[in-house]
Amino acid sequence: MYQFNLSILLKYNVGQSYHRVLFKVNGSADNTWGDTLENQAGTSYSSATIGLAVKLSANDTVRVYNGGSETYGTGDGNFSGYLVG
């Protein structure tokens, strides 16, 4: 079992009323892998925080998927992943 965590600040994009960040396991963007879908209208930025506990096999991959929002700065977020046992 592995635990993955993400926290990030996203900019508000004109013409886009939401932001979405999720984990992809082996390329699948299925929202069961942790998903944030949040209305961002009227703000200059918003935060997204997600976590995922998942059983993985050798050669499985976990990636962060950003649904199109720009990140707010380069040092305003964190990512971690570790083996739970």
C-alpha cells in the first residue's frame, strides 16, 4: 500500500470557471484516484489538496494530472509519496 499527497495553489484562468487536479494511476484519469473539481470564479487563486492510498504492483505509475489551470508560483505546493506497508 502506498500513500500519495498533493497540495498546490492554482491561478484563476479567465474563461474557465473551475480547476481540477487528480492522480493518474497507470495513465487512467479515473476520478476514483482522488479528484478535486472546484468552482474558482471570482478568486485570483485557489488551493487544491488531495490524497490517495492505493495498492500498486511493480512498474505501476502514479502521476499528477492538472486539468488546465496554471500553477500559482513555483514554490507554493508540495507532493509526497511513500510505502505504507
